[in-house]
Amino acid sequence: METRAVRVIPMAEAGHPPVTPSRTPMEDKPTLRQVFEAEESPLLRFAFGLVGQREAAEDLVQEAFLKLHAHWEDVANPRAWLFRAVRNLSLNHLRDHQRENHTDTMDEIAAESPGPALALGRMETLGTLQLLVSELSPADRQLIQLKYRENLKYDQISQRTGLSVGNVGYKLHHLLNGLADSLRRMGIDSAGD
């Protein structure tokens, strides 16, 4: 019986691109401590904006981190998951405390003001918008932050980012349209509805 030598041709020589092992999402996932250090302050501001009470905001953020810890292995995007959890916990908190504080005096105040339902709707819209922004790419989030948090003009944003003024306007226009479309798909037409 004759033995033949077989030459193995590397895929690159055979005209195929080399196969590189793919990274699993877990390799890129930060630790819980890193997430806590990076997101605690933004989450506290977010929760405070929704519930208007510092102590309640701290409790809600703490509860969200405890829930994240319990579901850590299942969560691919901890930042987005936390913002969604804080939003939901905040809305539950507002709903539960609205029932506790519901008195005749509150009914009189509600009759004279736009109403708690409208205020809650606006807070829910703001919370949903913040959640959608948190899910954008870092570069897109930076554009939104520079324009709407720092109130910079397009030319100032251009200097900060290295994008042309026209590109800044184009990107912001499409980002805002995308956010508006996402809100509409979620059943939110505007903060006043």
C-alpha cells in the first residue's frame, strides 16, 4: 500500500480570506462594576427627572442595579437595559404614589392645571426619548449632546467633532427623524398628546 503526502493549502493561498475567530458578545461586555461607575450618575439624573425626588431616584436606581445583577448573564446591552428598567420602575413609582396621594384637594388642583395625566405623559415621552438616545452609537449620542445639552451651533459642533458643518446638519436631521419615527412606532406622537 502506497502512502501519499497531502499538502494542506492555507485558505489565504487558495483565494479565501483567512478565518479569524469571532468574538463573543461577552468578551466585549464590561463588568458590572464598570457599568455601575459609568452609569450611576446618568441614571440618577434620569430617575430624578422622572420622579422629581432625590431619595426615590436613588432607591429606583439601586433597585435597577440589583435587578441587573440578578439577570447579568442574559443582558447584552447593560446601559440600555438599565435605562429601560429605571424608566419602568419610575413610572410604576409615580403610578403607585399617585394613588397614595389622591385626595379631594388633588382633584381640585387637577381641575385647574393641565393635569397629572398630561404631566405623566410628558415624563414618559422624555424617559422614552432618553432611552432611545442611550441606544444610539457613541458618535450619534455625542452629536445630540453637543446640540441639545450644550446648545452648540453647527459650526461649533463641527470644530469639536471634525465633521463638516453640512455633515453635522445632515446627521442631526436624520437622527431626529429617526428618533421621531421610533417614538411614533411606540405610540407617542408628542409630549403634549
